[in-house]
Amino acid sequence: MNKALLLTDVERKDGMIASSAGNHALGLAYAGNRLGVAVTLVLPENAPKIKVENTRNLGAKVIQYGIYSEERWQKVYELAEEKGYTVVHSFKDPQVMAGQGTIGLEILEDLPEVDTVIVPLGGGGLSSGIATAIKETNPHVRVIAVEPKNCAKYYESRNAGKLVTVELKDTIADGLKLNVPAQLPHNILTEYVDEIVPVQDEDIQKAISLIVTKAKLVPEPSAAVGIAALISGKIKTKKQEKICVVISGGNIDAGKLGSILERNIR
């Protein structure tokens, strides 16, 4: 929404376009719907049905193309060149990051005594925005980003001290499924995020079940990685530490949710 509001009338005229495996598609579709701007979205061929339907219900045109992020973004830029669309990148655009950073400001407003904030990490836009807002406001708050172990590109990049492309393996956290890191998020994560933690799919499923049964919320797998890192002991905590975990979406098919709960609730 922040990006869409900052576009000029000329930039809005032919519409906006982006690629997404998760919330960016819904966010941009929502912004376009509210502002009366056409939106085209390139989603993976294997995107969950609920994400495709929810995006279309907001009035966006959905094109399902490829399974790899690089090929989808190539398609985006081809269409933008052909149709005159304005590209709104999900994790390389500072204005998108700034909009996502308002989550960090809300956390500090609602929980001024917070010690640690845990954020899901996919492309890196959400975590970069939140980390910047928090650290620039209160540098004493610990910020931890969590990504699936099967595509832990920023974890590996931090260990190597440079951008590292990892093998793209399947993960239940489809909204975070990306194997190529980007320079801008990497730079921001390096400056503002204290720790990057990879988690196993098995622990993500356990986290979903815990959130559903204890918090009465319905998270998608990508949104549950922070809780997964806590219950698996990947994040060390202190007694009385005040922790905020960002649960970033609920786009999960009922069938998948049911099977996860059946396997993990005994």
C-alpha cells in the first residue's frame, strides 16, 4: 500500500505488476483494489489454490508461471516492458520495505518493554523493514529472522560473508521458498538483524498445531517459523524475556491444515 500510494498518476495508469509466492500478491491486489489500479500477478504454477483464489477475489489478474523465483521475475519484467506496467518488487523495493516496517513500529507501540522480536524470512523485505524500524527506534531490542532450512540462503550468506545461492529444495513454508538472496535485504539484515535461524519443516508443522490449539489462530506454514524456532530450541531465551513473534499470514488450504493437525495432535 505504501508503494502504491507513492506512485505517480503516470506510473499507476497502466497498472502494477509483481511476482509473489505469498503475501505480497495479496497485499498488492488489495492496494490496487482500494485505489482503483489494475494489478497483474505472476504466481508459481504450484501456488496453493487458496492464495490464487484470494488474489483473484481482490480483482487482480493472476498468471501462473514456472516454479522458480528468477523465471517468474523475468516474466514480470517482460510483461512490464510489453504492457507498460509498473513493477512493484516484493523484497528489493525500499518503499515496500518501509511499509512493512510499520509492523515494527506497531510492536514497539503496543509492547514498549519487548526484548526480542522474531520475524519470518523469505525474500527479506518484511524482516528488513521490521528490523530497520525497531533498531533505529530502540537498538537494544534483539531482532531474529527465521527461514526454512531447505532454502536457508540468507543464513548461508551470513556465514559466508557474501551472497550465496542455495539448492532449491521443497519446503512446507511455500511463502518463504526462495533460493537466491538479494543484495539490499542482505545488507540490511547484516546491519540490523542479530541472528538468522533455519528451522526444519517438521518443527514448522508442530508450531502450526501449537498456534491453532493454544492461540486459536490459523497460520500458514511460512507464518509459523518463528514459533518453530522457539519450540525447537534454535533460539536461546532467558527467564522473563519478553518476546514478540510475528505471525505473517493465514493462507493455508483447509485440507493441508487438517492433515498437519491430524499428524501433530495426539
